[in-house]
Amino acid sequence: MTKFINLLTATRILLAPIVLFLLIFEDYILCTLLFFIAGMSDYFDGYLARKYDAESQLGEILDPIADKILVVFILFGLSVNLNSYLIAVMSSFIISREIGVAALRDYAARNNISHKTQVTFLAKSKTALQLFTIVLYLIALSLKLNLLFVIGDISLIASAIITIYTGYEYANNIFTK
């Protein structure tokens, strides 16, 4: 079961460049469908790992990396496709936090305090909000719904704020107490 779960996780990594390619070439419906499948793989790999007690070190490492790759690829594609400075700036904050947290996790591992950088509920919620935001943009592109772009922008700003805050939480956990 662990191999299957890790394969689900790897699916997100493999789908990221395909979804980006479809976004660039404006096949929004297929892009949205594949992104939805990738997002569902995020849910199911975690659900199955917990249900069947099939969590693994590889899965713990690969899952957040797969999420980051998927989100980063699509945010870059959306900022270019929509020629949006807002998406570009918010994406820069999100990506900076992800790199910073990766560095914090490396530091924590080297200093035997990895427990201080375990994934929190808010961090999981942040990922869900990022994926939801991307879905809003993709549906807006697919159906040409301008209102969804506005809602997507608001959701992206909220997502960036939560993303930065969770990065602060990780740093605070490591460097205080």
C-alpha cells in the first residue's frame, strides 16, 4: 500500500508540468481537469496513509514537495497567462515562504529538533486554500467568468497571508522556547 500511496504523491509532481503546458497553450478545461486530479491525489494519499497506517519517511518528504511543485508551476503559469502582477507578487511571497520553511526543516533536522517543524493543521489548510484558489482561477479561465477572477484574487491574498503566517510559526517554534 505504501508504494501505491507514494505513487499517488509522485503523480502530482508528474502532472505539474503537464498542467502548466496546458495552461500556456490555453487548453483550460483539460488543464482544470488534470489539476483537479492532482489535487485529489493530495487528499487521497494522506487519507490512505492514515487509514492503512502506511505512512513512510519517503511519503513525509515527498508529499509537501509535490504540493509545492504543483502550486509553484501553476501560479507561475497563471501569472504569465493572466499577465497579473498581483498573482506574481503573491506567488513570490508564497514561494519565498516555502523555500524558507525548507531551510528551517533542514536546520531542524541537523539539530535534532525536527519535531518543531512538523506540519500543522494551519499549514495543511494553507495548502488546501492554495489549491482552491488555483481551481477558482482555472474555472474562471475555462468558463470566462470575470467574477471568479476577483474571488480568486481575494482568495490568493488570503492564502499568501496564511502562508507567510505559517512560515512565521515554524521560525518561531525553532528559535524560541
